[in-house]
Amino acid sequence: MPPPERIAGIVGKTNVGKSTFFAAATLATVEIGNRPFVTLEPSTGVGYVRKRCIHVELGLPRCEPASGYCIDSWRFIPVKLVDIPGLIPGAHEGKGLGNKFLDAIRRADAIILVVDAAGSTDAAGNPVPPGTYDPVEEVRWLEVELEEWMYGIIKSDWQRFALRVSTTGENAVEALAQRLSGLSVRKEHVEEALEYAGLTGKSLTSWSDEDLRRFVRGLRLSKPMLVAANKADIPEAEDNIKRMQRELKEYTVVPTSAAAELALRRAARAGLIKYIPGDSDFEIIAEDKLSRQQLKALEYIRERVLKKWGSTGVQQAINKTFLELLDMIVVYPVEDPNKYTDGKGRILPDAYLVPRGTTARELAYMIHTDLGKTFLYAVNARTKMRIGEDYILQDDDVIKVVAAAAKKG
């Protein structure tokens, strides 16, 4: 049984490089074009969180991933990414591809908002001269769209819902979480939104419309958002990125060039360069197979992106989304705590991304339901110490679960 799945939705108005970001992150084949509404349906793909693999620290010669991969001691752990159809102002009213956008975003636990940092597309996604559209404004109206969409869902039939909860004595937090479960909203999100709005303990039937809107604003924050300031190689983007980092303090703003990342990954896959996603440089290994134009393009990427920003930003955006915004850690379950292997003798085959605060027993359930039910104790393979069911897992823990033998027939 895999660990609980967390999904990042790649969101943004049309024609800002959103599908290029998705293609670069997943190497999936998607239609990319310099026109509005290229993405008409959500596309799901596999991206990867990059993290230093512990096999080196443990003195092991290698690891043998059952999923993902490891290269030059960097472990790439699979995660789910969804390329969500483009957004325009008024999406919550059904404008553009509004309904498809909002239905798709329900599934996302976190949002990677791809913004045209160069200001080279207007609100509708049409190309305009670089520097003529404000990317900060782009972020602000997305906030409005999300809040209006959530408000519309919650407001619908609110009085009847609030009266039912009040008269039946249901727990308000649990009732709200159940009502909003289709938005990937969990109990802890409801509690945080209530606290944000100052509504903790207040009867639902006494909420004003302004109370409801404050609650929705708190709920929007339950879907953490990272801003990918895309097209960072265009000169006009530099000042905009600095301003975004200054004015959008509530968000992590990562300079990105999705087009550069896609070019590097494709060149690496073709054996033309050595490049590990997230690196600050690349090495040309087949110069004789590259045209003058291709060499020039690679040098442009090196000078305008890698040297300037330290990376293309795509891998960094994924890492920050899952490891920081969603606060996940990596745990390695094994069967042999001395050799760090599974039942087939593979070294560190599994790397689970789990929420911080996950316990040893919860990990057992993730591995297999029966292990969770019959859990006895676990072993920290690093220290060889026995740990109990309530042990809080730490980042890079290697854990052996010991369970009671299953009863026969």
C-alpha cells in the first residue's frame, strides 16, 4: 500500500508556460503553443522530488529504487502533478474554461501557480510586449477566483446545512470537513480556517455573510501555493521577480524557466548533455551531434538562466511544494534493518514521502493494512533501537516494521 497521495496542481492563466512546466517536470507529451487555451483537459503526470539519497551516508555502494530513480547519489521520488486548464478572470462565473479549471483544482493539495514574470501576456493570455502586464496582479486575481469559487460552493444551501448541524448537535468541524471533502479539505484545514476567521466555537447559524467570506479566505490558505515566476530568462522578468518576492511575502516565489528545463531534459535524454534536474550547470558530452544553433541555445540557457538564477527553478519549485508547503519527509521502509534491504534483497528500494508527524504504526498501515493491524513494534535501522507505535518518524529514517504472524484459516 503506497503512502497517502498528495497532488500538486499546476495552475495559471493561459499561455504563460504552464504546459511547458508540466512537460519539463514529467517529460510527458503535451501540446504546447503560444496561444490561449492550449490545455483543454487536465493532464496527470509523474514528477519527482529530488533529495540526497541516504545510501552514501550509510556506507552502501548503491540503492535499488523500486520506483523513481537515483543518479549521482540524488534520489528522485515520484509525486503526482496535474496540468490544470488555463484560467482567466471570471472563471468562477464559467468564463473561458472556468468550470473545467475549478473542477480539476478540487483534487490538488497544493498549487504551483505559473506566472508570466516577464509580463508578456495579458489577462486573457494573449501575447503583449514584455513588461506591459503586471504579474503581481496576475496572482491577486487568481486568489479572488479561488475564493469566489469556494464561496459559491459553501454558500449554496448554507442556511439549511447550518440549521441541521445546530439542531442535531453534530460536531461543526467534522460536519464542515465532510461537506468540503470534495475540495481536498481535511479536518485540520477547517480548524485552521475557523481560527483564521475568529469563528472557533461560534454557532454556524449565527455566521454573517462576512464571517463566511473570512472562513473561505482561511480555507483558500489550506491549499498552499507556490508562485513559479516563469520566463525568467527574458530581461523584463528580473525586476518583476524582485518585486514579486517583495510584494508577495505570503508566498514562496521561485524564478523559473520551464522552456530551459524542458530543453535540458530532452537533450540529456538524447545523450547530448549530462544534466541532472535541479543542477546549476550541465556538461556537453556529444558536441559533434549538436548543431551550431543548438549549441547557441544551450549557451543562452547557461548564461541567461543557470548562471543568473542558479537553476531553471522547475525542480526547486517541486521540491519546495512537497517538502516545505506540504511539509513532507522521506522515510525508507526495509525488511532487513542490518542490510537495509527488502524481502528480495534490494537495497533501499522504497522511499516514502509522508506527512511530518506520521507515526511508526501509520507507516505500517501504509506498507500493508495487515502490518498496521498486527503491529508489534518497529526498529530504527540506523540506531538498531526498538521503537513503539507512537514514535514520530524523522526525515530519512530507515524503518523495519515487526508485526504478529497472521492467523491461519
